[in-house]
Amino acid sequence: MNQKPITLTNLTTEQVEMMEILWSLSDFAEVEAWQSTLSPEELEMSETLMQLVILETVDEILADEVSDACAYLKKFQL
């Protein structure tokens, strides 16, 4: 499967900075350690941003699978 860049739009400057920190962390233990230093509001934002990344990734996977399925089904169209 080809890895495509993940794009999140309409982020605030603070959210972009938080994403840059998240991308710099090498594993989930580092993420948890970093999150333990955040305020409750920042923690919520970091979790929301991670969920957005997961959703964007799932959307890309599904788009590829649906595209493949549609191409396969076209073989059977009359």
C-alpha cells in the first residue's frame, strides 16, 4: 500500500505546533510522557488531533479500497 501524506486543514497555529511535536515523537510512550505535561485543555487538543490523523488515515484506506472495488465491479457491468 502506498503511503500518502496526511493533510489536516484549517488548523490554528497552536494546533500546527502541537502536530509538529507529535510527529517528532518516536513511540507512544513518548507521546504519553509528553501528554502528561499538558494542561487539561492541551491534552484534549492533542487527543483530538491524534483522532483526526486516525480518521484521515482510515478515509484514505477506504477511498483506495472503494476505488479498487468499483474498478472490479465495472468488469461485470452490462
